Amino acid sequence: MTINERQDEIIEEFQDFDDWMDKYQMLIDMGNEQKPLDEKYKTEQNLIDGCQSRVWLQADYTDGRIHFQAESDALIVKGIVTLLIRVLDGATPQEILDADLYFIDRIGLREHLSPTRSNGLLAMVKQMRMYALAFAQSPA
């Protein structure tokens, strides 16, 4: 499944709800369904700068594809990072670098986040792209 197909799937899921409280609940549920991050990855190096909450992001590069794992101490933020992982996990570095993450605006996420959470969202996307850039430039 491509990044855009995954984004379209998420947009469709969020269209089922009109009320933003329901959408927040869906984000929380998504975060709760995510497998907890192994304690060995909860390091200072994996903490994302720019997030009000603590968010750890681990990226592994296997067979030309990046696999992400994450954890947050805030429920909604954990849901947001889960969405990002759902869209970008298993993609190649170039696919991630080229991706237009339009689902964020299409589901209304950016406009319904506080400024600090919105900054955190941008920081998560930036960190995932930084991993992609680093892996794209490293020898296979």
C-alpha cells in the first residue's frame, strides 16, 4: 500500500465522525492499540525536540525500508504519532522525503490542535524526514 493510499484510508476513517471529541477519542484509541516502545529505545537520543509531551521515536532501516516505533506520555500525542507511523512505516527513504502528508489538513488535525501540539506534530514529521534523509544518504 502506498503512502497516499494509507492517507486516504485514514481520511475515510475520520469522515465517519463529525464531532471532534469523537475524533480525539479515535486518536486516543489508536495510540492505546499501539505496541509499547521497548524501554531500551526510551533514550534521550530518541526524544523528539519541539514536543511539549515526551515523544520517543525509533527508526530502523531494513531491506531499503524504514520501520518506525514510537511512544508518548500523552494520550492524544501517542495517537498522532501512531497515525504518522501508520502512513510512513515501511516506506523507502525517498518515498518519505517525497510524501505530501495531506491527511493532516484533510482530517482537520492541524486546525484542532493547540499551538504547542501543532508544533509537536511538525517536530514529529521533521524527525521522521530526518531519519529518511540520513538513511537515504547512507550506503545500503
